[in-house]
Amino acid sequence: MPEIVTITLNPAVDVATSIERVVDTRKLRCSPARRDPGGGGINVARVIQRLGGDCSAIYLAGGATGQMLRELLDAEAFVGVGIGIAGETRENFSVLEQCTGLEYRFVLPGPTLSALDWQRCLDEFNGLEVPPRYLVLSGSLPPGAATSTYAQLARLASARGTRVVVDTSGPALAEALDAGVWIVKPSLSELQDLTGRPLFEEAECIAAARDIARTGRARIVAVTLGERGALLVTAERCLRAAGLPVKVCSSIGAGDSFVAALIWALNRNVDIDEAFRYGMAAASATLLGAGTTLCERGEVERLYREISIR
């Protein structure tokens, strides 16, 4: 049975293209598009599997786009269980403006989650004969999903002895933390939303993350800070990693790659410092590729040696 399981309730096919300049009204002639599998938990599983980890994904997929998603995953020899739904899996669209290097990302809401879709997902997870060591709940919730969805999964998994990792936003994130998780990975803006106050100084970010850890809502709080790097905070420790000065082709999937490598390393029973370094290396390696290509193990290992932790 897999040691790591991810759940993706709102996956996507990610479409990426580029153009010299984005302007309004006019027809914009773009470069040929590339299509990649997308969605938080799917991206996490793709990276863990590339790193050699024992991971399987549970995801929902429907319609012609859902079939395309399955085919893209099959082409990668992806290990996962796709649950068929009546709704049409979404597409997300990103455009790189070549003259500025800015990336414009358009994210669709996805199909409505029915009670039957949700129950089949629960049945798939509950049907695992051996509980995984880690369950990763990553990505946005689809329309129709209760904000308590991840909290319900967190309670179910924790009761079976599984360590829960959550990477989402808004009320779904707050409710999952109320249920208690092992690891949470908010961005700076998500941490600000959780606290309800601006966090201008790094000391304020650390204090906010430590409050989450000390109150038992999460054992480990990993705060991603974009090009400034990341913080990893527990009730007792705070680690800081600066971002590597890499040429950014696309930021899509960088946060997912961070989570993937962090969990992959922790599942190998390495210390938290080394796991943090792997997370940073995977995020940096993902920035080098177009669209949602994500990172490869060789590049992660190379960049790992350049990451400094204090």
C-alpha cells in the first residue's frame, strides 16, 4: 500500500502559452500551447513519484477534459486512481508576456461536486487496507464542496494514525487547521488571511506561524514567501531559507513541488532541516520549466546543494 496518498478534488488540465505583449481588445497570436496535468494533489504526487517516493493519488475526473487529464497522466506512468464524475474537469490557462516576463494565470472554478462524487472519494480513501503515513490535501475545493471538506478528511485520516498535510486557502484552510493537521503550507497572503492582520515584518510572520504551532492546529508551519524564500516554524524552532536566484520560466506548481519534496524527505525519516532544503530545491527547480512541467530529480539534487538554512 502507498506510504503517501494525495487527494485532488478539483484537478485541471493546465494550458500554457506565451506572447510578446498582452493588450486588450485585439486578437493576440500566441505561441503553440502545451498541456500538463494540474491540480495541487496531482502535482504533489507527480513530484514525489519523480523523486522515487511511494505515492498514489486519488482524484476526480470527468468529461473530455477529464479524459485528456487521464491520458496526460498515463503518459508519465503516473500512479493514481481517477474517480469518474459527470461534470467536466476544468482547464486553467496561463500566458507568459515575453517583453516583461510577467505570467498571467486564469483559473476556472471547475465542476460542481455532487454528494455522490464526495462519497466515492471517501470510499476510495477509507478502502485503503493500510492507512498511509501521510495524506496530502492540496488545491482549491470545487463548487458545491463544503468548506469543512478538508477538515472531515483530516479527522478521518488522523483517527487512523495518518499525518495530514494541507495546502489550500480561505475558510477551507481555517477549518482544516481547527481539525488539527501535521503540516500546513500557507503562502504569506494566506497566512495574513488566517490571522486577519497584515504581516509586514518577518518577525510578525514567524510569530503568526508559531501561534498556529503552539496551539496545536499544526505541528509544522511552512510559509512560502515567493522569491524571498520560505520559513519553517514549529513550536520550538524556526528555520529560514533564502530563495535561489534562478531564471523563472513559470511559477506554476512551485508551491506543490515544495510540499512534495518536503513530505518525500520526511517520509525517508530525515531531519527537518534536510527536508526543508529538499522542499526549497524542488520549488526552485520547478521555476526553471515552462507551464506545469514541474521538477526532475537530477535538478532537485543539484539545487539542494545550493540551499542554505539558518
